Amino acid sequence: EALQQCAARVEAKAPKHPDALCLSLQEAYWSYLDETVDAAKGHFPHLQPSAFVELLLEVSEALSSHGTEIAQCFRDWRQKRLAQPRCGAVILDESLEKCLMVQAHSSNLWFFPSGKLEENETEVQGAIREVWEEIGLDITHRVDERQYLKAIVPDNGRAIPVKLFVLVGLPEKAELKPQAKKEITAISWVRNSKLPGWESGSQTSKTMRFLNMEHFAPQLRRLVNEMREGIPREKALAGGWLDMR
């Protein structure tokens, strides 16, 4: 019955394009995890995405009419999604001493709020969406497209482009909360000096494990030093941060 309800949701959207169908299947999978597996507390299996889709095809004539190749199409689509460029934001406090970081639910590693670009989404749009989903902060009018960190980082054998826009002046007292389920475990301010790669010989945090920080910490340090040497206040985007949606 749970699978039939998930299949009905996909059928109701009636997606015709393969990518749209795959996205609907992915959303149905997330709903299955959130509303069925978690709610049942162990009574339903925690299926992998591909296995979930194969079972949906078995219980839904409408979905199976797309052909058995839809299962392979879904697997290919997921692989393509994993290779998507990623965007997000480095958010510094008013003193430029700390940055805001999030702990991923799936790996417990710490990184800046960020994620994969959606189809037809610009880098700025992707960064705005990801920051809102992960910490509940609207940076729509805060992004300076000229101020960013960028690197190619390794991820399971892939080389993934990552672009992080740098924003300055968020008060530490700002109340932040993840908006998306099962993405973020914790949100915390971290001293820049504790980031791996910030400075040769510096002592990094002993209680936090970071993701790919060596690619970004040196860039961030150079940018912070430039800011300290005389960045205009309007460029620093100070003030009004707590006017959130």
C-alpha cells in the first residue's frame, strides 16, 4: 500500500520527459523515507533508490508502461546528478573571525552551506536555494557575484566544480534552522583559524571533521586579509541581516 501511494503521486504529475519522470521518482523516494520508513519505526525497509524504483514499476501499470528501461534511465540520471556542479555560500561573522558551517546528515562532515545545481539553475540561484534549505537564511539580495571561492574537488572518482559566494556580517545571534529534511544535522560558527589549510602549522579543530576544506581555506584567508586591509562597509554587506523571510 505504501508503494502504491508513492506510485500514485508520480502518476498524478504525469511527467512525460525522462528527466521530469526521474525527478518525480526521486521525490517519491524521499517521501517514502520521510513519511513511511521514519513513521513506521522499522516496520518498512530502508530501500536504496534504484531498488525503490524497481518496486514501484512492479506495483504500477502506469509507470511500467514507460518500459523496463526506466529503471536504468533512473540510475543514469542519478549518476548525472552526482556529477553536477555545486554552489553555496561562505558566510562570515561581523568580525571576520568565524564562518558558518553545516554538518551533513549523511556523512557527519562539516562544510559550507552548499549543494548541487538544479537543471536550468544559475550559480547564484543555486546558492540562494541551498543556503535557504540548509540554514533557513535568505541571501537573495546579499550575493555579490564578483566575490567567491572556487575549486575543483574530488568526489568518488569525479572532479566536481564548486563555487562559494562570500558574504560578510551575519550576527552570531542569528537564529538559523534547516528547512529541508534529512540534509543537515547541525549548524555552527567555526573559527577560521581552526579550518584545515587556513595557515601552515596552525592547530585545527580536534572535534570536527571537514570536507575538502584544504581547497577553500587558503583562498578564504587571502580574501579575509584583503577585507581587513580596507573593504568598504557597503561591500561587506553589513546590517539588516536579520530581516529574513
